[in-house]
Amino acid sequence: MPLRLPSPRFSIFWNPPAVALLLPPSSTSTLPFLSLTVSSAMAMAMPFSSSSSNTPLDQDDPNLSQVLKYHSQTKHAFSSYARGPHGLDWANQPNPFRRYIAAPLLPLSHFPILKQSDAADDVIDEAPRYDSLFVSLPNPKTVCKATISQFFYDSLALSAWKSTGFSTWSLRVNPSSGNLHPTEAYLISPPIKSISDSGFVAHYAPKEHALEIRAQIPDGFFFKFFPENSFLIGLSSIFWREAWKYGERAFRYCNHDVGHAIAAVSMAAAGLGWDVKVLDGLEYDDLKKLMGLHTFPEFEIPSRPVKGSFPVIEFEHPDCVLAVFPNGTADFTLNYEELSSAIQEFTELDWKGEANLLSKQHICWDIIYRTAMAVEKPLTGECRALVHPFQSSGVIGERPYKDFTVREVVRKRRSAVDMDGVTSITRATFYQILLHCVPSGSRGGEKQREGLALPFRALPWEAEVHAAMFVHRVVGLPQGLYFLVRNEDHFDELKKATKPDFKWVKPDGCPSDLPLYELHRGDYQALSKRLSCHQDIASDGCFSLGMIAHYEPTLRQKGVYMYPRLFWETGVLGQVLYLESHAVDISATGIGCFFDDPVHETLGLKGSNFQSLYHFTVGGPVLDKRIMSLPAYPGPNVDA
């Protein structure tokens, strides 16, 4: 029987008077114990003001109506911000580490471990060079404890600990808004020597770099549906972790993080010669059962935000399942109806462990849970081929990379706290970064559209996200507003929807297979800062950008379940920008706080055909010497 949330102790609606704020420059960085981000600081001052919008609702489709309402209600505007908490309740900051109490814990291997031999399966080769993965994938490694250990170590593990004063906190390979990490990961696998003699479902515990074995799965499940040497990765979200800080806008940020995790998994898998594909034909309930999330109690969503103690909202929302399989697999066709039928048996498994409590007190932002329910995906039953030819990305003559291995790049990735306002990059470096941001790679004049290049090939839909770019410090390229068209089928619609005086011309030296266009020349530093919640970091880098999604037409034509998937795509693109910036020895930061409709007005966009979903900045970082960096493993005995 569904659990009912307790009656609210008080209503948490409040419309404060307008306030002027003088705040230090900041960003959506990974320094939760040092300072508030601009977004959260403003939320403290104006916690429950809501953005007004004229977005029409769809009376014939209640799920679409709910999504349109959510997206409109969670916009930031110059006059008001999306609703969030009064301030940060540090006593109830969610534990960033989910554990399943009493589930068997199996430690994974640590690295570096080099050179595979015929006599041992617990050693692996050195990681390949980062930029080589965009040209071709290495020969696939055998799935064993060592390769599974490396896979998690280079995708979802801790990357470091940071410490200053009395505060200590962890960082991870996969980034997260506010370093709050709502994303959890599960391994669903056939037997792996030294891990399990039978097929199993395990939760990945990043603090311990270990697997919590939750259940053994039926014999033959994998061999019926999946190729040899393959396994599944499940991703889920704990909305409360992000909502603790960001309130109603948290659903957006959780889905950004899913996208970052998909890309992190794809890059780590590529280093081992493995391909990745989102199994997007499964329905919501299939994902719950496959990861064992049906064991969480359900609850009745309240009619308004409420505060109290109700651990029930710490449940995990199943986002997606990824198939990981050897590069070069000849044939991999999946019948989703048969797979869905087989997954029903997972409800009968003996699930081990009870989820730990993350906070004592909570705020339930009801609109998050209503929207999550509205976007639950139905079963897509037809057979689908999952293997597509690997397409290499474009390469320019001047190679800007620093010979880093893929492990060095993914594990040194950090979110810059501040940019120096001085560092510049060459035009060739800028173009090379963007060549790795388009979905179809280099195909000799064919349009950019479907995901064939790394890591966009993990997504089973054609690209729906573009980038409006503010170029600040790129030597050889005039300052100004540019646009990267990542699905060229949208070009005419974009050109018609934006300002009529935009030029839409290819800049000098732009590669023929890079659909980048100059719109307007000029100094956009002040405007880019203002649009990104007045954050200096948006103007002090080499370039910044807003990710513009083909929004309402996608929801209507493909289904309302595409709403979170649009954010996943922005997260995948953001992860590429993170890795590219570090590969050329600079840095980057995702920016979740921006003024939605003013961004659209800057481009001349009207209505809901195109919407800005995520902002990003790339440039030279300013390092805070007060912060000490510590190794990821073994780390301090704290949950932070």
C-alpha cells in the first residue's frame, strides 16, 4: 500500500520583496563547504519566488501539460528565481554515498596495473591515449575482475579528496551539480571470475570502490539476449540529493548528471575496447526491476511542497540501462518485448541489503515527483539493431592534445571555480574541440544528425541539442556570437527562428564537416555573464555557451519521455567539453544557473520550439591554493 507523506508542519511558500544582492563571483563548482554558489545564495534571499511564463499547456495530454508546466515554473528570470529552500540546512545535507546495509561487499582492484599475460586475469594494459579513442577503438579486453575494476575506476569512482580547514569532501570522475551526486550505478552481469560464480546485480559503492552484491539472477538470462563478453550498467537518481540545495530546479540537474554519467561510462568503456548503447526500448517498470529499485516503498505525492521527516523520498528513480559490449560485435539485435518479459522474474529474486538513510529531515518538492511520473517511458516492443559502425571524429592538422592517456584525462577532470580572464586558445584548438562535440563524426560531407561518434553513439536518438557560443578569447577568431548546429536537419528552422540580422556564415578556417556559424561579431563578455546568473566565470573563459534543445516539437513527435533525455544529451555534450578542455590543459565548468528566457531573447527565439537547457564555460582556471588535494584511495573516513 502506498505510504502517505506526513502532514506538513508548515507551508513553505513565500514571496519576498525584491532584494538587491552583492555576491562574490562563483559558479556551479565543487566547493560545497567553502561557499554557496550564486544560484543557491540567491535562492536563500529569494527562496520561493516563481517565474512567470506564458507557456501554453496541453489539455489533451496531461503528461505533456505537466512537463511544460514544470519547465516553465523552474525557469530563472531577472526578476525572480525558481523556488528553492530558504538556505542550506547543513545538518541535513544528504549523505553522498548510498550503501545497502548487510549486502555482501566485494572490493575491486586499484590501479595502475599493467600488462596482461596469459597466466593471469588480474592485470591489464596501459590506458590508450585520449585523442586516439575518437579515431578508433582498441581491441576489446575480456570482461574480468581487473577490467571491471578499471571500468568503474575510470568512470564513476572517486578521483580525489579535497580539504581545507575543518572541511573535507570527495570528488568523482563523473561531475555533478553542486557536487551532490544524485546518480547511482548498478552492474547487471553474467558470472565474472573472482566476483561471482553466477549472474548477479550489484550496486557500485564509489567511496569503497567496491560492489555490493544485491541479488543473483536467473541462469541463461544474459546468454539469451546479449553477446558474449557483455554486461549492463543501470543508472538511477536520488532527487532529494539535488533538491536539498536547488529546490524545484533539481530535476533538471539530476538529468544533466545522468548525461555526464552516460558519457563517463562510454569513455571508460572505449578505453577497454567496449561499445555502449542506451537500451531505450525498455519501460520504466523494467528498469526498476532490473536494478532492484522496486524494493523501495512508493509514496503518495503531496499537493504542495512540504517539510518533515519522510525517508521515503530517498528512493531511487530508474533512469536508464546501458549495454556494454565488445567493439566490433557483428550482430546485436534485441527484442525488447521478450527482454521485458524475462525481467519480470527479477521481482522474485532474493534482494540483499537495506538502503541507508541519507538525511533526517527533508523537503518534498511535489512538482519534481509529478514530472518524474509524467515522463516514465512505455515499452517500445519492436526488435532493434544496436550495433552501428564506429565513426571517427574530424582531425585538424595542428594537433592540440598533450599526449595524455584516457585515464589521465578522465581522472584529472575538475570543475573550475573561477577563470583567469587571460588564457586564450588558438582557432585550431577551438575547432578541434568542437569536432569532438558533433554526433556523427567526420563523414565526408554527410549531414550531422545521428550519434555515430564517441561518446554520442551511446544515445539511440538523433541529436536534438545545439550550442549557442560566446567566443571571448580564441586567437584568430573574432569575438562574437556563434552557433554549432549538431543536427543539420534543424538548420532552416533555426535560421528562421532566430534574429533576422544574424549572418549564419562559416568562419574563416572552419573545417568543412564542422557546422559552426558566425551570427554576430562583438564583445559578449558582459552579456554572457549576465545571462549566467551574473557569474564572472561565464565571461572570463576562452568561450562559453548555452545548449539549445529542439524542445516542444521533440516532446510532441517522439514522446514526453524525451524531456529528461534532452538533458541527458546536454550532459553528454558537457562531459566532452570537460574532457576536451583538460586534454588541452585548461579547464571547464557546467553552469546550471542561467536566465532561461533572456537567453532565448538574445537569440531571437520565441515560443517553445527551442529552449536553453544547460550552460558551460571553458578557459584557464584559477586554482585556490588554500585547498589541499588528497588521494582518492584510501580516503578519509567521512561521508562527504
